Amino acid sequence: MCRWLAYSGAPIAMSDLLTNPEHSMIDQSRHALQNIETTNGDGFGIGWYGAQKNPGVYHSTQPAWNDVNIRSLAAHINSGLFLSHVRAATGTSVQSTNCHPFCFENWLFQHNGSIPEFAKLKRQLQFDVAPELFPSIAGSSDSETLFFLALSFGLREDAPAALARTIGHVERARQAAGIELPICFSACATDGTSIWAVRYSSHRQSRTLYHSKHPHSLRELHDSYEPLPEGAVIVVSEPLDFMSEDWAEIPESSLLCVRDGTTSIGDFMPL
């Protein structure tokens, strides 16, 4: 599986979260503590919003710890909303088009988990992508297919409902194919303004997901760090430090919404 991070708040240097903390995304690419795999070395990516309407994206098939560009980019790019992902492939190729976050227009999407036996379902699920969106699928991963299904089911109009329809649709396809292994879906989508993050699995044993509890979380990672800006929120697969009181675990089968410096959590059920 994978590890990912999302940040929303006043602009900060991306290095404040991606490279500086003790258990940063770079460290999690080698030493994940709350994952099936400890190593997530099958590529990584960052996506960020700045002066342009649509986000910038950087992908690499290098392991995050071995890419000479990421530390420089993260230190020089300030953003008020950005995503980062380190990948452990689940049966699809290690190639740049399979690296997260995926981008379409002003949207970014990243995912930790899998569609079980995706090869059996791929043809059907990709036929269910809207015809006008299908040419934009560039890679071969189940995660990108999930993104384009969500876009097809109305992500741009109603993100929570579209994500629920997507998982409901894939659950029905899985069951009809007689696949017993569960769907695992720890994912987030953003339009550059709001973030929607989901923690779900068929068997209610989802991958971990947390959000920061207060604006001093970053300062408590190390005395030299400044506090997070007021209203800032970090969403992570696993905490960036080892101080559990700084982080709130997102419950099983839940959807977290981050908007205008506030967080809300509701139930997530496939439709």
C-alpha cells in the first residue's frame, strides 16, 4: 500500500511537512510504521495550488528518499493546499503515469489501498468511465480508474456523493465477479478549495488515517519549527511525529471535509 499527506491552510513551504519532520513523507517512504509494507519506494508525487487555477504536479518513479529534486522543490514552493504521496505498487507497473496524485483540470486525487483482483474488473470499470473522460486516463492503476469513475459520477458537482457512488459501484462489480477480497479505500480529492478524505474498506479494517488536532502540531515536532497557521489542517496516513496527542484518528467508514479552516466528519457509506 502507500502513504499520503494533504495540507490546507495559509501558505507554507512544502518542506515544512514533506522533508523536515522526524517522520516526514521522505521517512515514511522507507520506514512506514502503520502500514502492511514498511517501504513505499515505487515512486512518489506532489501536487500543489499556487497562482494558477489548475495545480502543478511533480511525479517521479525514483524512491522518494533517492530523488535529488524533491528537497529543493519542497523548500522553494509555498502553497496553501498541497498533496503528497509515496507509492507501494499493488500489481501495476512502476511508471510515472501511475504515480499519485492524479490531476484532471483543477482536481487532484490520491489513494492508499486497492481494488482486489483489478485485472478481472479493469475492462468493465473503465467502460463505466464517461466517454469524454476516458481519453484522459494515462496510466494502468486501479487508483486512476477510481478517480475517473468519481469524475464520471459527479465529483465536480457533489464530491461526497460521487465518492460514495464510486465505491458502491466497485463493490457491486467485485461481488458480481465473486471476488472475496475487500476493497481498501483511504483516499482524498480536492478542487483546490476543499479537501474530502475517505477512510473505508469492505471488511471494516481500513488503512489508518489521521488529521492534526490544533495549530501547534507542527511546532511540537521540533522547537525550531513555527506553529501551523491558524486554521491549518494536515491529513496523513500516519502522523509526522510520535506524539499521538497531536493527531486525531479518522474513524472507520468516515468522510472528512476540510473547508475554510474547519473540519467536519460524517459517515461514509457506498451508494
